[in-house]
Amino acid sequence: MEKFLWLLFYGATIPILGAVFFHEKKVSGLVEKGAGFISQKLSFRKSIDSIYANFITKGLLLGLTMIFFVMTDRTPSSMFKNREFFTYLFYIVNFISVVTSFKLPFLWILNLFVMIWGRNVFGISDSTFYIWNAVSNALIPFIIFYSNIKRGKEIFIKEISSIGKGIVLLGSFYLITFFMFGNYVIPTGSMRPVIMEGDRIVANMMKYKFFKPKAGEVVTFENPELKNVFYTKRIAGTPGDTLKISEGSKEENLFNSENSDFLYNKLKNSDEYYQKKSEFELKKIQEVGGGLLINGKKQIYKYLPEGLLKNHLTYIPKKGDIVYIERIVKIRREKFKSSQGKEKYVTKWKNDGYSYPDTFEYITTEDFRKNEWNQSKNFKDIIGNDVNNSEYYYTFLLKVKGRNEMVLPIMDLKYNDEIFNELLKGKEIVLSDDYYLMLGDNTANSYDGRYWGLVSKKGIKGKLFFRIFPLNRIGILK
């Protein structure tokens, strides 16, 4: 049934997009007629009241812009290096355009674009920023109207038509990028050497509406912890698989002690440090890393046994499996100050030799409910939240009824407080979807399923298949 509904969706969407792109004049004519109809319902007689209304509306929007600017998180991001720049830029552009009434229709279209793609393109995740965006776009049409009372109805129709055409264009672009062919800039090196930082990749967003994802495919999916950005990883395990990272030739503690000169290097962030870092990581993969065992068969690629997965044998659950929470995992976080002087916390997933002797603590669900759970917060804000400023990061391990293997977290469960509370009480639930394990090829620098767990089939959005930039590396992905 679901596949049939998607066929209907694409059957209706593709002709509409064809009409937009191949009958542009007709679509523009319809938009202009709509703008004309709106103008007929409005009065364009100039009065003192209209001048005051324009002044008050502008003043209100400018005041709100300054207030929201102060409230918005503008801290730099390691994943999106230009996030801070674009946050400042959008506020400045809005402020100048509103003050001068310059190109207000284009400002409205820009704000709409940012509301839709701001998280994935610019890495702006603060909800305060998007509330301001929505408020700004709600007030801009009023400023356009009051500003055009003096200039006349024709200018108003032209500017409202520009907004209408922008909505059609962005709507078409939205349908294409979210449901047909996504276009992604990769911000990190977690998939090196197959995908490098800054690569622009096209993803097939239709494939998984009709076919099941397969092991080895490079996919884009929702960040399971916060659902605020898309990640790019390779599918390592599929529903029903058992999986384990085999033992390396050397334990991590021994390896760290043998390479203490690098770990305790006081010149971190120096050119010398970064030069040695890649050599250190490659050596660590070869000595500490182990081949991936999938259903008992060893794969050629090595992965570091980190995060929750380590060297444990894990089972990837499928639709219909009955699961329950085995235990809660409590992980220490280390406090530091950002470049702006704000206190931040980073989760200590592993013992680095000079912090805490043990970063993991396992507690029962009962202990968590009694002693750790702040009942004023939703579970989505407590479990698997790596951006809040708290001393501990909380996650969990599951078990499938009738099986002994460890099961990595399913973060989807935390978004339903009622279900998660029942799980904490020891109840079982039946899974309604298949799950997958995602790993980054650059195992020494990939925050992936080893840490945050499994991804549902519905969370997988598309298969990355073609690189369009840089031009010297254009081609099909493997």
C-alpha cells in the first residue's frame, strides 16, 4: 500500500513540475492574476494612518530582529565552519532591507529558503533563529503594502507576484531535492577517502520508497539523536544481521601508552601536531582496529572498537522483534570554554589517558527513573542529547526477546515519552520498522552508529550516487 501511495505521489508531482518548468509563462500569468485579486481587496488611498502603520510595522520588525539576534545561538560549529558567518549575514541583510525597503520580495524569498534549507545547508539549528524567520516573513507583506500605497497598485502587484513566483520556484526545488534528487555538501571527513570535506553529492531520494537499503550503500539519513541535520555514512549492517568488530592485534590502553608522546603533545593545534595526527590514526586502525564480522563472515575493512559497540557481538533488530531496555548508560562529559567564553560540555566516549579513569557507568532503568530523570524534561532532551550543558550524557542498551546479543540504542524510541516511560518500567514493545547500522569509512574520525546506535528504514532518505563537485573528482560513488 505504501509503495502504491508513493507511485500516486510521483505520478502527480512529476507532471506538476513539468508544467512549472516547461510552461513558465502560464504559471507566471496565474500568479499575477492571484496578486491582482489580492490587490482588489485592498485600499491604496494614502493617509496619515497608513504612514503610521508602515512606521510601526517596520519598528516592530526591527526591534524583534535585534531581540532575536541576541537570543540566537551564534557559537561556531566544528561541522559547519561558516555557520556563525551566515547567522550574522542573514540578520544584517534583513535589518538593512527592512530599514531601506529595498528588495523586500527577494528578502521574503530568501527567508523562506533559509527556513527550509538552513539546517542542512548552513548548519543553523537554533529554533530561535527560525521563529524570527517566520515572524519576519509574516510582517514583510504588510511593509510591502504600506510602502506601496504612495507608489500605487501596479508596483504592489509586481512585488507580490515576485513573492508568488518565488514560492512556486522554491516549492518545486523542495519537491525535487527532498523527494527526487537531493543535493548535499559534505561538511566532515567521516567518509574519507571516498567522500572528502566540501564534496557536493547528489542522492537518489526515490530509491528507498520502493526498494530496501543494502549493505555497502552510502546513504543520507536523519541524525538519530536530534533529527536536526542529515548524516552521510555507509550501511554496515542490515535487519537480522549479527555484527562484531573483531579483536585487533593490540589493546587500546597498550597502544596509548606506547604512543604517549603524541597523546600528551602540548602543541595541539600546531602544524606539527596535525602532520602527525593522520599517521597516528592510521597506525591505530592497523593495530587496534579489527575486521568487521557480519553473520560470522569477516570483511576486509577495519574499524576501531569504540563507542558502545566496542568488540561486543550485536544484533540488528528487524520489524516484528520484541525489545526491552537492558540498562541505561551514563557517560561523563568534560567542561570547557568556547571561543566566545561560554561553558560547553563534550562527551567523554573513551578514556584518553589524562581525564577520567572510567567514562562509562551502567545503571538500571529503576535507578535512572528514581535518581537521574528530571521529570520536567522530555526524554528526547535527556537521552542521547549531546548538545545540552549537563555533566552526563545518557543513552541505553536494548535486548531482543529470545536473543543474547547486545542491541545498540534506537533513538526513535525517545521521541515518544509514553512508550519510553513504559520501557523504563520494564515493559516490552514490538518494533514497527527495520533497523540499520551506519558506519563511517574514516573510522578514526567518524561519529557513527558505534556511538548513537541504529537508524530506522524510514529515517534513511536517499542513496548517494554521484559527485558533482569538485570538477576534478566528478563521477559515480562506490
